[in-house]
Amino acid sequence: MKIKFATFFTILTLTIFSGFSQNQSIVFVEKPWSEILSQAKSENKLIFLDAYTTWCGPCKWMAANMFTNDTIASYYNKSFICAHFDMEKGEGIQLAQLYQIRAYPTLLFVNQAGEMVHKRVGAPQKVQDYLDMGKIALTPGEGFDAYVKKFNAGNRDPSFIAKYLDRLKGAYMPINEPLKEYFASQKESDLINRGNWEIIYGYVTDIDSPEFKYLIKHQKEYEKLYTKDSVKAKISGVFLQTITNFTRNRAFTEESYNQLKQKIRASGFENAEMVIFSGDLTLYQMKGDMPKFIELVYNGLDTYYANDYQMLNQMAWNFFQMTTDKKYLEKASGWAKKSINLKSTPENNDTYANLMFKLGNKEEALKYEKIALELAKKANTDISKYEENILLFQK
């Protein structure tokens, strides 16, 4: 999704879909908007409007990969009048103003009177996402617009609020004010009930909010009710996202950054140092300070991520790419080997093999690259890089 005149960006990770034939595609009618509204009325259908621009990469990806999917195409062609407009040309300019479209792609469901029923911003990557949004649009009272009206009318039921916040998030609309307003209607003692935990888990991101402070203070109680792992993951995630956002802020200073880290330590959260370690890694990567990054990983990875096979492999690969120092390469090879012992994958076997080769142990490199190749074959993934490495290691 690309947003004009905004300070934030969404990175679209392309996913390879397999197992779906691509014989159909959504049929978009090519006619003026007034005629599309007339057609919707005569056929008693909602309009599905793909609002795109020519410079929007995710728009192009969605058109090529999702609108051509048989399951999606069959459902949308049957259920809706499908239309698409370039929001920077012709009628698209007026439609963008009418429906207050600022982010691309925006997917709208519009009724016969031209009223927006449901809205989703971005390019969902799963087939089910498109089916779900279509079903929401077709179900009376479940669309984005209906939920806005219900909230404005005073509905504060936790199950409703969870869906309302999901609708806002899907439409790329701010959730902070509705979230504050909702929690203002709740008793503090009720914050621990399941409905409120689900809202806290899904949407609370402000470390200074009363709800997050309550979660920290009553962490053990939450863990007994909703699992230790989920509660720790939530707290860690909020702290780490706060650090990450802070390091990207133009107002960043070392002094204020240290104050933030001290606040996290003072919270009493048992994994505070692990969060700060991860935050520092992000900072050094963002600044391109590789010497500090390497030294921090060298001294701290075993302390905080000794049992995380993915993190061990990622840092081992980073060292392979970043340094030629034997001390660091030997340390990285130990991480890669431990990652393999925790869970053997094509990726970590390949990492270990490359490190062995760089350290001059061609026999060990060849052995583990062959293992990586066999694992990749079993996983039905691309094997070309493993085959190339084997040829390289054999020279």
C-alpha cells in the first residue's frame, strides 16, 4: 500500500501462491460511474470498486495475483458489479474526493445509492481475506460504515469494539481515540476479563496508557488466565515497537533514547533487557553502525536468543556477510550449528556450510550444503542456490 503525502510506508511482501488454477479473473465493467450505479440497481447488487493509481506497486501485484485467482474471481463476478478507476484520472479524481480515498489500493463496496458500505485499504495476500471482506460487505450491519454508526450511537460492548477496531485498522483509520473512549467506559477491575484482554492484546500499543500499565502491574494474573507466552509476547512487542518507532523519530537523541530504555527497565518486566538488546540491534542496523552491531550480537546473542533457531541462524548469516574476522566467523558458525541442532532447515544448514567454507573447511562445507539441498528438495523449494554452492565448494 502506498500513501500519498504521508510519513509512513507499508512494505508489501510478495507471497507465492500455489495450487490455484488461474483461468479466471475479475471482470471489471468499463463505463461511467452513473451507469455503474444504474447497473447495480437493476441487478440488485453492491459495487466492488478497486481504487488504484498507476504508480502503486501493490495495486499492480493485487491485479496480477489476486484478481486472477479462480476462487476470488468466481465469487466477485457472481456477487458484485466490479469496477476499477485510476484515482488520478477522469472520474477517478471525483470518486477519490467523494469517498475520501488517500491510500492505495483502497477496496470499496458501494450500494446502489452510491453509499460506501465497507472499506479495506491495502493488498491482502490471502485468498480468504477477499472472501471474508466480500461476505462482510454483503451481511447487513457488518460493514465498516455500519460499525462507525453503531459506535457513534454508543455501542461499547467488548465483542463489538473488537470488531470495530478491526474494521478501522483494515480501513487504515486511526484507532487511538476510539480505543481511549472505549477504555474510559470500562472499570479498571474489568480490564482483566477476556473481552478486554483480547482488545489489549490486539490494539494497545502505548506504553504510557493506563491499560498497558495495568497489564504490566497484573502480568501474573493475566498469565494464569491467558497463557504466559501470550502475555510476555504482548508486553515485549509493545516495548520493542516503541523503541523501534523512537529510533526512527527525527527528534531522536541518545539522551532521550537512554531515558526510554530506563523506563522499560523500571517497569519491572522480566524480559526488559532482552527487549532493549533487540532495540539496540535495530538502532545500529538503521544507522549502519556495523562495528557496534557485530559487537553487540557477539556479546549478547547467547544470553537472549540461545534457544531461538531462527534468530541464531539470522545473526550467523549476518556475520557471514558482514565480517572476515575469524573470531566472529567462528562464533557465528557455533550459532548456525546450534540452530541446526534446535531445528534443521535448508537455511541454517546453508548458513553453516557457507561459514565453514569461508573458514577454509571445505569438507564440512560440502557435507552441510548437501544436507541443505536434500532438505530443500523435501520442502519442494528452490534448490538452485544449494546446487551452485556445492559446485563452488567442490572446486
